[in-house]
Amino acid sequence: MGFLFFIFLFISHLNTAFSGHCSTTTATKTFQKCTTLPTQQASIAWTFHPHNATLDLCFFGTFISPSGWVGWGINPTSAEMTGTRALVAFPDPNSGQLVLLPYILDPSVKLQKSPLLSRPLDIHLISSSATLYGGKMATIHNGATVQIYATVKLVPNKTKIHHVWNRGLYVQGYSPTIHPTTSNDLSSITTFDVLSGSAATQHNNVDMLKLVHGILNAISWGLLLPMGAVTARYLRHVQALGPTWFYVHSGIQLSAFFLGTVGFAIGIRMGAMSPGVTYGLHRKLGFAAFCLGALQTLALLFRPKTTHKFRKYWKSYHHFVGYSCVVLGVVNVFQGFEVIGEGRSYAKLGYCLCLSTLVGICIALEVNSWVIFCRKSKEEKMRREGLISGSDKGSGIHSGTHSGIHG
């Protein structure tokens, strides 16, 4: 039930994050078509006039700071930030009124070598303006909606447009500062045909892969792998189970590694589909966890017999690598939630509840193990002193507490 509850929360919340609504009507204009953009709850409405290749549009975005900025633009050549011709709305530092200025995002902007300065665009921009949702009485605040209007003359017979949008926390003078670098902010790019309204499938595919990647890795590295470790630590001492604990442990760990491998491969694929998006820590933790998991799986092929002189060294290796893999996997699941901007989501809450339940079970079993250990130590001491007969037996659970993922 815990798995089902977590999966339900994860899917429902991410679907909400990836979806939204759009409107073709504003206070001053009505457009023919609209679409919800894949990030930042943004959307765009437009009307394309084929007879003169003119595009009327309205971009809907939200501020994340009272002193922040919201921008939208067109990249004439490729689906990336560099090269975008942008219109950026922000509060005037002198009057506080909403202003809209043009900017060209050349390579120096990405490298942050110099402040971003406003300059005329080299595309045929016929008109542009910006208003706050709510009319003249509206104020700029965190969550305030801005509407950026633009009329652009397009190149004849070129109706597939690369749209780029983003938002930032503050403006220095009239220079917008760098935007946040979460997954959503770095993925605020889409391409669609303004004539047919059909969007490129790239971002839809990435969103679906992101959902599957998150679910598989959270279940495998974040839940199944720790469960397999718990199985080995506490069930192997139950004499009534015999070798059953080993098969359960191996089955859980192999299933976790298989699912984790699929999730890892999807992550690699997403990286190839998003060349401008990099997550250094998440990527490094993922590679480390996968390599340790692979070493653990290969260790089964070289598992010495219990009487072999190298058995104790193999067990030490198995314990160290196993626990390291579990820790890295869980840490990277939390890092993954931050990467996709779901650090405060119900999906993360569901995962925390599942993990907390597992930790609670571990604590209860650990306390029980120590109680049994202390009781057996006391019985052994009394037996040595002749206070009880040697025929008295314990509860069927061997004394001592062992650590590691046993094989």
C-alpha cells in the first residue's frame, strides 16, 4: 500500500505540474489559439495572419519576486537561450511602474561576463507592451501575472517558432540578473508551428521520461534497496526461516538494481535530449550509486563458500559497498526532487512517509535484537556460573547484531 500511495502522489502531482490551462481572451484582445507552456505555469495565446506573415501574441507569466523580472522571446535559429531576442518586463527602479524593454541574449549573457543591457532587436518587431493582470490598480508582487503583448513580422513560409521564456528574482538598474537554475527554469524552451498550432514533441517526451525516471529511481534506489538491506540484517537470524531470507534478500536487491538500471538509462537519455541542461551533483551521485550497485551484483558471482578463508574479506566488501549504495541512492532521490523543482511537493511527502515507515521498522527490529542479545548474554553468564542448566534454550534467534547487506 505504501508503494501505491507514493506512486499515486508522485504521478498526480507531477501531472499537475506539467499541465495547466491557457486562455485566448485578455482584457483588450481575443486570439485564435493558445497553448500551455511546459514550465513555470506559463502560457501563450496567438493569432497568425498568413497573408502578411504577421504574428499577434500574448505571453502569460508570473513574477517570483516583487523586484523580479519576467521575459519572453523568440530565437530565430535554434531552441536555446543564446541568441534569443527577448522582451523583459520588470518594475522601473525609479517609478516602480511596469516597463518592457528589448534585449538580445548573446553568448556573453550565459557566461555572465557583463550586465545585460537593453538594445533594439534585429527582428521585425511591430509593437510590444506589457500589463499586469488586474488592470491599472494591480501591483507587482510574488505570484503576480504579467501579460506581454507583441506583434512580429515573421519570415515568409517560416511558421515554426522557437519560444524562450524565464523569470528572475531581481533587476540591477535596468539589467535583469540571472534566473534560477532549477530543471524548470533551464527547460523553458519550446518550439511549435504558429500556423497549425502543433508543438514539437521533444518537451512532451522529456516530461514523460522525467516522470518515469523519478518513479523508477525513487522506488528502486530509494525504497527497494533499503528494504533488501533490512531483510538481510534482521531476517537472517531467524532460524525458522532457514535460507529463505537469502532468496528474499537477493530477489529484492536484484529487482531494485534492474529497475534502477532502467531509471539510470532514462536519465542518460534525458541528458542527451537536453544538451544545455546539466545537474552536476545529481549526475555524479547517480553514476556512483549505479557503479556500486553493479559491483554488488557482480559480487554474487564471486561469493566464496562459508568455509573459505577469503569469506570474511568478501563479507566486509559486501557490507561496505552495499551500505554505501543504499546511502547514495536515498540521498540522490532527495536531490532528484530538488532538481525537478518538487522539493516541497506531495510526491516528496509520500516518499518521506514510506522511508520513515521503513526507518521505524528498522528501529523496532534493532531494539528487539538488542533485547534478545542482552537476554542471551545474561543467560550465558548464568549458565557459566551454574545457575541454570545447559539444556535451557533461547528463542531461536542467534545472539549478536550484525550489520551489512549479507550474502
